[in-house]
Amino acid sequence: MSLFHLSDYFLLRTPLLPAASAVDLLTITERHEIEEKLRHLFQNEQLKEALFLASPAFSAEVQKWLEYKKESSSKMIASLLKYAIRMSTRSTPFGLFAGVSFGNIAVSEKKVSLIRSNANQAVLKLDTTILTKIIEQISKDKRIYSQLYYRLNPTLYLDGKYYKYYQKVTNGKKGQHILKRIRLTPILDRVIQYFEHNKKTSHYQSLIDLLQGLGASITHAALFVNNLISLGIISSELQPNVIGRGYLDSLITTLERVDKEGNYLNPLLTIRKWLHSSQSVIEIRTAILKLLQPLAPDLDMTNSLQGDLLIGMDENNLSDTALDHIRDQFQDLLPLCNQAKLTDFDRFRAAFSVKYEDRMVPLTTALDPDIGIGYGRQEGVYNITDEILGEVNNITPAGEKKYGDHHYQDLVIEKFVESVKNQFTEIQLTSKDLDHIAKQRKQTVNTIPSSCYAIGNLLRSSCQENLFFNLVTIGGSSSGNLISRFAHLDEKLNNKLKESADTEQQQFPNAILAEICHYPDNNAGNIIYRPALRKATICLSPTIDKEQEQIDVNDLYLFIKDQRLILWSRKFNKMVIPRLTTAHNFEQGMNIYKFLADFQFQNNRLDLSWNWGIMKEQPRLPRISYKNIILSRAQWRIQKIAKYPSTPQAFIKNIQAELAIPAMVIISSGDNELLINLDNPFCIEIVLDHMCKREIILTEYILNDYSSVACDKDGHIFANEIIIPIESQQETFTNESAPQESNLKRCFPLGSEWLYAKIYCGLHVADTLLKEIFPLIVATLNQQDVLKKWFFIRYNDPSPHIRFRVELSDPSQYYFVISTLNTLLEQFIKDG
């Protein structure tokens, strides 16, 4: 039985222009010819709109050039060339440069039918930075804020005489959450208890009434409530909700209730109409800017709009049988899964086991850097200035480079050497190679998450009927991670994502899969909005949404079982499994967010992609493939140069000849890729500009040898990237139970009835002590009737020692016990 089951849908990502557009541009070597080609290309209204949305200022300059009102410059032409190449070669969505389309996998006689129409649809929305600034402006208006509902900060918890919580501090688009504390006072405690008894939600006027009932004047009551808002202890219902209704729709719904005069509501209603208008992007943005100006007069409106492109398709279907061999080969490749450890999580789990043993403790306690363990970069670091709340320092231990285990690296080195002997020809992994690695690594199916995704390029080869797949990775905590942000574009996609989430939940009948709801900052806000896929959420950001069951942070507990951390809800009496169904990089997030996001990968982290490891710094690396799966494209690493060469073309030709680099290649920088032609003088300038700044990596252009399966009805080929959701077919055991409550005393501070001593020594000396000295110690203590109980344990953490523990019949006999130990161990101490 196959462990992988491909879902019955996929997401197709393709660029705006056909692949030939870039190739045609890059074969032109004369400047005047390339200018004319670009001038002709950018007469297209869709390209103008895409360029305008990406860079309004640059677009305006280009428009002057198109109308012959401005001379071109080398910089303008180079930038325009890069934009045009991006629009025809990169499938990763970015504004209107590339788009997405929902596709079906079903029984069909046609193996592949991905045929584009001309009916593309641009879907616009306000940038979240703009929207949050508008919310800030509205929140200052007493006519509005006094009519709103407010929610208690969901991260707030009690620690002795203080309340602690995370507050977002924003600097432009970027933001961070800092841990704060505020002294518990009777009034503050009364207000917080009021929230707790009202599902953590209260109307502004209800808070005023509460405080007046406690003796405050209306002026002092309002001042107190406003201070709670400014300190981030409570937040209004205007705050963006990352799950469910869209940001703007949610804001408008609230304003329809509270903005009776329409000062904010009417402009926002008009803005929403413009966002759904059929007018051009340029006209829409111009109209919206006029409406935004009074709402946020001091705000930079450069990137006021965000856009997604829904690609029109006449047909978007894949036959299930056409992908059978791809699915089977995915499974064959499981032994290559990168086994990178969750360093922060593993360290926390080990510390938790030592500190709390088999106890169940509140999540907030365990993550607290004062009374618990802390987590990640904030571990053990916490600055407090009493009422003024301290910022958690950003300290991260220096990590080591991880290249996987030596069995994997042995295979990598073997294949690299084999390739060198064969002039860097393509390396084909065999089933024998994978079987060998599987045996050495003892790979088990337990590392496979309940759902995941595969992303890559679906390709044809002229010499084989079966499809090929240029794999980027198989991974993710969930199948919807890369897809969820596009669900608002297509109702069918939205429904399928919900079906996938339901299917995943069914694999855990005794647990709750809960979505992590958190708004990190405005930068992330544009990509993390998603539909309500799951029935429960763990809310870390204030939100008032009654559609989903909300699991309170203070309801979550941790305990360890079989070396595995269990997250437990006391309210539901069930295990909780967090899920973050987005592509957001949470590494720099606040510690509770990072912990929950890391938690989803516990024991089932899947990252299936080729890892060159210690060989990645080589000047030249071959293509690696397994049957119909391309695991890694060929690449060339070229060193940084001190100065621009006097003969640029000859310089590049020498490098090409030395490393056997083809003319049409890609400059790679992380996820960014730019197709270039090394026979083109414009591209040589681009390469050398990069080389003067840093080392560069060139990657093979895979469409040199293969053809994309996506096309339009006229036969024009489009680059593609498809994301296929995958369900794992394995039995899941989650029938856990919480540990029993115990009144057993575990802490014995200095001066209590228990005393222990650590005696560090070698193994042979320990044997001698236990045989000869410890009997004397116990006999001496018994003679004085000091002992009730005693025992010893031999440890080796980090050095060998004996831990000798005694329970005293009278705690005042501490000195006698210590004196006895010193006397009988004196000679051993002197001997070192």
C-alpha cells in the first residue's frame, strides 16, 4: 500500500507571459532592438498594470518613455528587462506578475490538460500597513472607540503579584511582540475577572460602568480603560482578524454598527467598491488614494494596494493515472528526507523533562523565562523595570551547520565523485541507492505528517511518454500551507482546503487540531490571511470571532510521555495539536507563537529535497534525478571579483569555458531567480554587477531540456509550478490521557527535611566509597538517630558523581550530617 495519497486537486501557478517572451528578449544583442521589443511588449495593458502595482514610480517613468516623452537610460532598460523576464519565467506569485488557478485531479483519458484562456482576473486589496494605520486613526475617535467591544489580550496570565502578557510594538511594517508585566492591583484584577466571566469580551461602556460601580469617577474610569488599551492589555474589535472574513470586510461590518455619521464608513465602502471595479488598476489606485488621504494623511501611500492574479483556464485537469508514477517515486525518496532537528524545541523538551518530570504544568508557566524554562531566542532572558515592561533580548546561540547524517553524506560524496569522472553528467539515483540509505538511517514512516504537499514543475520530455517533476520540496506541517492565502480567489479552492482540513482531523479522533491565530506584523499581514479551515483556533492575537471554538492559552497544559511533549486542553479534556496553515516564517516570532509553530513538527518533520551538504561549496554540481523526479538542477558557483573587468565578454567566456556553463542559465539568490543569456551583453553586465558585490550561483534553466505542460489555446508554452496536497496513509494513535493530579511534595528548599550531597569522582573511586565509606556514614548518622530514610543514585551528567540523599528526623541536624560527610570523605577530598 502506498503511504502517499494525492488529493483530487492542485494549485497551478504560472507567470503572466509565455516562456518564449523571455527567450526572445534574451536573444537580442543590440540595444536599440531590445528597446523596441520592450516598447512593443509594454504596450500591453496587463503588463502596464502589473508594473504599476509593483512600482508606481518606475511605471510612471516607463509610461513617459513609451509615449516618447522621455529618453531611456541603461538603468531603466535593465530594470524593464528584468521585469519582463520575471513575468515570463517565474511562476511564484508576486502581484500581477504571476497567478494561480485551481485544478482537478480525476479519472480522465487526457493525461494532462492545462490550457490557459485570456480571462485573467486581478483581485485587489488594501495593503495591511495602510489598513492598520486607518484602524489606528479610527481608534483615536471617541465617537467610535466608546462604542466598540474590547477583548482581553489572549496571552495574558498571572504570575504571582504580576500579570504578564505580550504586546505588539510596530515600527513601520515590521513589528515585534515584547513580554511585559504589570503589578496586580485590586482594581486591575477586578477588571480582568470581569473579562474572564464574559468570555474575555466587554463593551467600552460596560467597563466604564464597572469602574464607576467600584467608586471611580467617569473621568478616572475612562482614563483607566484608555490606559488598558494603550498598554495592550485589551484591544478593540477593529483589530485585523487573520482567519475568516477579510480585513476590510470585517472593519466595514463593525463601522456599520458604530459609525453613525459615516465619517469612516462611507469612504471605506467606496474603496471596497473600487477594489471590485472592472476599471484599470491605475484608475482604481488613483481613486482609492484620494479616498485614503483624509483617513491617513501622514501615511506613505506608495504600496497602498496588494494584488493577486487569478489565471483564466479553459481546462485545468490532470489524470490521476498520469501522476501515479510520480506519487510512487515520491514515496521511494523518503529515505532522503532531511533530518534537521528542531533545536529550540528539542532543547526545551529535554529541559522540560528534567524540570517537571511527569508533571502536567500550564503552558504559560513552562514558557515563562522567569519561573519556567523560556523558549528559543528569549530563553532565560527577561528585562523588567517593575511597572515599565522590559523587552526580551534577541539572543540566539550560534548554531552549527547541519548537513544530515554521514550515511546521506557518504552517498552525496560518492555521487559527486562519480559525476566528476563522467564530466559532470547527470547523476541518476537508483532504487539500490535509496534502499541502502533507508537501511542505514533506519527510516520509519512515523516521520511523515498526516498531510503535506509537493511543489515543483510538471514537465514533458521528448524522449519519454511519462511526465517528469522538477521537485522543489515535499514538506509542510499541513497540505494547505502554501495554498491557503489564495483561497479567497476561488470558492472551489476554499471548499477543497476545508475538506482537506476535515480529513486531517479525522485521522486524530481523540485530539483537536487547532489553527494558530496570530497577527505578527504588517509585513506578514498580506500573506497570512486565510479562511477558517478548522473548527478550533488557538488565539494569540485579540479577535472577536464566534464562528470557531477558541482554545484559551491559559487552558493549555504540557506534560511529557514517551519522550514526546503533549499539549492538553483541560476544558475539552483532549490533546491539542497546533497547526499553522500558512507559509509564514515564524522563526523570529514571540516565544509562545514560535513554540506552537515548532510543536506541529514534533516527530513528523518532513523536508524531502536534495541536500548537497558538505559538497555545496563546489564550483560545479551536476543535476541529480531519480527516475522521473529531478531532485536538484545543475549549478555553478562563481566567486566575487574585486573590480569590473576591462573586457567583460571575454572574461565571462573564459568562465563559461572553464566550468562548461550553457548560455541560457538562471542567477539564483535564495528563492529569487532571473533567467539570463551569457551571450547577451546586457546579461553580462547584470552578471558582472552581481559578481562585484558577492559570490553568485548559476542554475540550469530546466526548460532547455524539458517542456512545460501548461500552454494556451494557441500553443504558447508557459512555465508552471504546481502544488499537490498529499495525505499520508498511516494509522495515527492519539488516545492520550492527562497525568493524574498529585499532592506529592516535590520541592525541598534548603533547611527542609531532605538534604543531598553530590560527590564527584571516578567510577572506581565511587565503587570504593559505596563499599567502604557509605556504610560508615549511614552507621554514624543512625547512631545519633538522625536518619528517617536515605538512598543514593549514580549519575553521569555531565561528570560521574554519586548523589546521596537523606531524610532527616530533625531538620536542625543539618550541621551534624554535613560534618560527618566532611570527616569521612576528608582523605578522598585531599587526594583530589
